Amino acid sequence: MPPRRRPISVEWAKSLVGLSMKVPDYWWDGCKGYRLHDGVIDSYCEISQRWNFLLDTKEDDALYLMAYEAIYKYADYNSSTYNEFQLTQQPIRDGDDEIQTETKKYFRTEPEEWDEVVIEDGDTGGRPIDPIEWEGDEEFTVKITDEEVEMLRDIDGEIRFEKVFQWCLPRFGDDDDQTLFEFQAARMRNYMRKRVLESGFKPRYYKGDKVITGDHVARFYGACLCRMIHGGRSIEQIFSTREIMDAVPSIRESMTKACLEDLTTCLHYSDDWDPECGGDWDDIYDDPKVLAPPGTAKHRLKHGLLEDGYNKRWQAIVNFGKWITTDESRVGGWYHSCMTIGPEPKPIRTGATIHTVCITTGRLSTYKLFARVYGGQFDEDIKEINDYGKYKMISLYDLMLEPYKHKGHCVVMDSAYMSDAMCQVGREEWKINMVGTCETNRTGAGSRGKATVAARGIKVGTHQSVMYQHKDKPITYAIWADNNYVKTLSNFHGPNLLRGGIQRKLRDPVTFRRNKDFTDVDCPEQQWVYCQTYHLIDKGNGAEAKYDLSTESHLHGWSPKLAARFFNMNLNNAYNIYKYLYTKYHPDRTPMLMRSCINDLTHSLLQQGSEIRTRGFGDAPSATKDITTTSSSLDGRKLRSDAVRQHFTSPTATVTGTPQTPASTITARALRYRKSDFNRQKEMQPGRNHLSVPLIVLDKKLSYCKYIKCPGFNTGAKRARAYPSKYVCEQCSMEKGSDFWLCNSIKIVDGIKTVVNCHAAYHVDMKLYEITAPGSVSVSTIVSELTE
């Protein structure tokens, strides 16, 4: 069972007593309306962990229990005492103000431990804080050998992006001798075998000796990139034969529709199952079982190996520099995944975020060093030493920053991680310089700074600063009035103010419109550092978002979404490596744009390995279309008679003249099958030549003889036409592309049953039969008399 939440901090809860409230009518059960009622927080109930709300009226002296969510929502922010209370978005719980390490416990500082630093003109203010010394190179560089560089060149010696991309992909196996595509192909082969045995799955392409290979997986990723470039089209659209706007020729030539469907259906990244009925794995599956190590968090069982592989590779191909930045973002599609709507016990209850470590300075700026999907407060991979509340982020950070400890790295972070306790741990335990934004309740100086801003009437957009420094610890807290109140915390900056350190477009105090030109404004030094670096991680995320892969991920929950997300990150990482190497080895040339690189990579992946198709797909749909009517364009495969949407025919159309029997046309596919069948039979029967064969004809549907000398024309009927027939010439039908009807039956002529053999007569006339003797059975004497 996951641990229960710790109780709300009693000391903090009682500090809210006296808070002014404005509560609407609809808050009370059974009441409607929006009239606000003044009141005050009277006391706190430790048993229910709720506050007692008292109305400011003599008529009602009852106490109403109120949860913290309502207090935060209905607090009277116009009250003169509002800024004296510490209101946070979530209640503060026991343990939220402390961090436990292996050697020491760190607490959130108290407000009285901070001193405000007022900086006058020409004054630096406060005491200086020296950063932890860094001894390496300032800039990150690519770690690559001369032999590896040669592998990335084409026949002309030019660095190619598609080669760089595959060099950046993770490696698997004991000796890192297995590529991502080979690793994933083995997992997909096992998963397809499992589905065939346990679910009765019938692959459409992978039958007989056909198996999924690494090159097939590479082509699948190429298809995903191609679908992204064409707007995320469905598989049905990609293989359309009727509409050029839907068809994607590059994918159609790379693989068959059945192959793409099988690969999409059997996406898998880990052998996370056991054989049925206790069978032996090696006796059932061709590839060895590979799954996440024991103790892996439940939400990472399917994608954990993939995630670790990318992180290991990304860090192995660069030489570490000084500055890194961390960020968090919500995983798309998480809430509708099987992880949150599946049966109990659910490994994830509160959703998940993806946490990244990124380079934000130098030529490799926006390069991702680390990415991990965090499973919430019950993530089993995170150390249990800080297992409650918001400060479990400390344990996550402990995992993320492991390669950078005790070296003097500078880390820029956002408010999800930062606190004054984090600053203490970073400097004293990990030997890391830290700076970032901070929430008010994460530091003891927060409440004092909030009160100072309110007392002085500092408004947003004025770019005024308020700074505090801890009396004993190397921590500085700053508030800067930009478009909002930006609060930053640092463990290696003193309270220094940079005069004209940053440029902003100021607002007119009357019209509130921004000026067109930039103006130099003052800002805290730690704020300047944050602004110089943090936006670049968002820039990298934006570059990746342009090329989000398209997958049929609803078939599998959310694991393919994460796999596609890591693939997207590798696109941006590979492009940074490509630009770095290209400018180094080709200084007189300009690297290709990322869009062009993505196009080349897509072609490379779609053409990797041996051909999947054994024959061509056929002609693409016409580039133009006759739109006179909806049925005027008949490109592509024939429309099924039971299709939902049929070609439109006007019910009011008038028919002039005598209706004609429509010609029966053999489709191209049926014609190929007939020819193949005919050639096969002819090999067994060399004398098979222009045989008359019967066909099944629907009732009331007549097909007339094609022989111009058919006796039917001589019956004396008002409308002269040939006899109807149920026989066709086998060989002529294939040659002409339509059923060639010829009489070969008994007809009643002048009340007498007569043999009518137009089939033989036609072929004699066309010299397709040779008559070796008079009276041959090829032509009936009676028929000859009639036709003459």
C-alpha cells in the first residue's frame, strides 16, 4: 500500500486564524446565488484538518468547517491584512519544510533569519558569496574519435545528418553491439509470437518465413517521420489509390500496407510477461527475454530500458561543461492512458511529468543530457529518504544530477525544484551551484518579501527589486517586478544589482501599451543569469515539437508516446551534434536546415535494408481530378458494392432511347488472376486454346453474343440483336479485358431446337481455328446455313 499523506502542519494551519474571507452563497449546500458574505477564520480543527469559518454577523454565530481549497479560493485579497498570511496553492504538511540526507537534516529557514539588503547607487550591498570552483572547460563539446568521424561522412567526405542521427541512438547488449532497431525488432518479434499464441492474432504480412528485422523497424520509424511531415495521415489515407491528396508515395514504395499495420500493432519495448502455463521461454520464443531490472518502478516496466538507453548514450557522446538547466513538462496523453484508468492497483495516480537536463550555453545549446518520466509521489525508483510531500523532488533531483555532483557545476532550475533547503543541500552535500525561480512558501524570506512589496506599493512592470540575504547561510532571495513578480533564489550569488543589465519594452503608464524600442532596466544578478539560460530549454522543446512523430498509439496506451518523445529529443540532439561537427570539419560551408535534414533522414530510414515489397505498388492517383460530379473520377481500386458511400446517381435523371446493357469489364486484379490461372492450366494442358466456358449470370441480367454473324440477327424481330449467351471465350476475354460472350448452346429456331455455335464460327472467321477436313465438328452445318 502506498503511504498516506502526512497531516497538515498545525503551526502553519493556526497561523491562518484571523484571515478575512468573502464566501458566496453557493458554497453552502442547498443554496444558490453569488452574493458574498464577509467572515473570518476562527480556529483550526486538527481531527478533521479543516478550518472553522465564522460569519461577520450577529444573526449567525455558527462555525462552518472549510477545507483549504475553499480558503485559498475565497480569501479576501483586498483585505489590509491579506499579505500577513502565508497562503500557498497547496496546504503545507508536516515534513514539507525539511530535507533528510544520509548525513544531515535540512530545514526551511525562518523569516527572522533573513535581512533585507537595500542597494544604493554605487553600492554592491550585502556580503559577497563565492561560487563553488569549477575546474573543467566552460563549454560542452562532442566526444568523438577520428574513426567515428569518418563513419559519419558520405562518399564525398561530407558529414551527413542521417549518419549522425543513428550514431546518437542508444546501444544495447553487453558490449553495446545491438542497435536500437535490432533491440526493438527482437522485442516486437517476441510480442507478435505472444499475441499469435495467446490471442489468436493473425499477422497479415509476417507469415511463413517473414520475420521483423531491425531494418523493418528502421523503415517503420521512417514511416512515422513521413506521416508527421504529411500531417499525420492515417494508414488508410497513406495507401489511398483514389486521392492524391491522401496518398504518401514514399511510404507506399517502402513497405506494404499489411506490413505497416503489423508493425504498428506489435510495437513493444520490453518482454514484460511470462509464458502461459509455466512454459519455458526459450522453447516458445526465438529471442531471449529482456526486461527492466528488478525493482524498477511499475510505470517504467515497458519503457524503462529505452529511457535508460537514451540517457546513457546522450551523456556518453559529450564532454561535460559548466552550465546545465533542468525543466519539467507534462507528458501528453497521460490522463487517458491505461495507467490511470486501468484496474487496481494503479502504479500512477496523480499523473506524470517528464524531467529533463539540458545544455543551455555554447554551441550545443538545447542539447538534452537526461530525460525521465516521473511517476508521482509513489515512484518506486526514487529513494525513500524523502518520501512525502513536495520535497520528494529532492530525491528525484538526486537521481537527475548524479553525474554532476562534487564538480562545481552551475544548475539553473525552475520553481518545481527550488527551495532554500535545496540550496543548502546543493552547496553542502552535492557541491553544485544552484539558481532558479522559487515559490513564496519554499523559503523563509518569502513571506517577508511579499509583505515588503505590498507595503511599498511595488507594481508589476516597474522593474524594481527587493533582495534578502540569509544571516549565516550563502543564500540570496530576490523579487523583481517584471510582467509578474519573479522570485529567484541562489546559493552562489550575492545581493548584487546590475544597472541596465537587461532590456525590456516598457509599458506606457497611461495607455498601458508597450513601447516599440527596448530600454535598459536594472535587475538582480541572479535574475540575469536565469534569463540568459532558461529560455533555451523551451527553445529546444519547441524545436522538437515541430517534428512530433505520428503513431497509432491508442492501440497501446501511452508507451509509444514516450518512445516517440525520446525519438524526437534525439532528432534535436543529433542536429546539434551535426551542426557542431559540420562547422568544425567544413568551416567554409553552411550546415543544412533542420527541415532538410529531417527529409534526408526520412528517405534514409525508408530505404534502409533490403526491399520489403516483392512487386511495385502501382501508379499513384491522378494529379488532377474531374469534379464535374462525384462519380466522374474513378481512379484507383473499384468501389465495393457494399461500401457505405457509393457514387451518387440522380433519381430524377430521364433516360432517352433504348436502355443498353452495360459492358461487363474485368478489373485489373481479376484479369491478373485469370491470366495466372490460365497460364498455369495451359502448362498442364498444352492443347488448351480458346475454350468456351460458362459463367454464372445473375437472374434477369442478359449478356449478348459478340459475333456479328450471330443467327439472332436473322430472327426477323422488330429489334435486331444477337442471341443472349452464358458462355465466354476464355482466352479472348483476357486479351480484350472484358467478358467476350459467344453462343454455344441450343436455341429454338422456327420452333425447332437448333445448335448455335457462334464460338466456333467466330474463331474460324478470325482464323484462330484450323479446319483440317470437311465436315469438321468445329462448325455446325445448320449454323453455317443460318449464318450465311
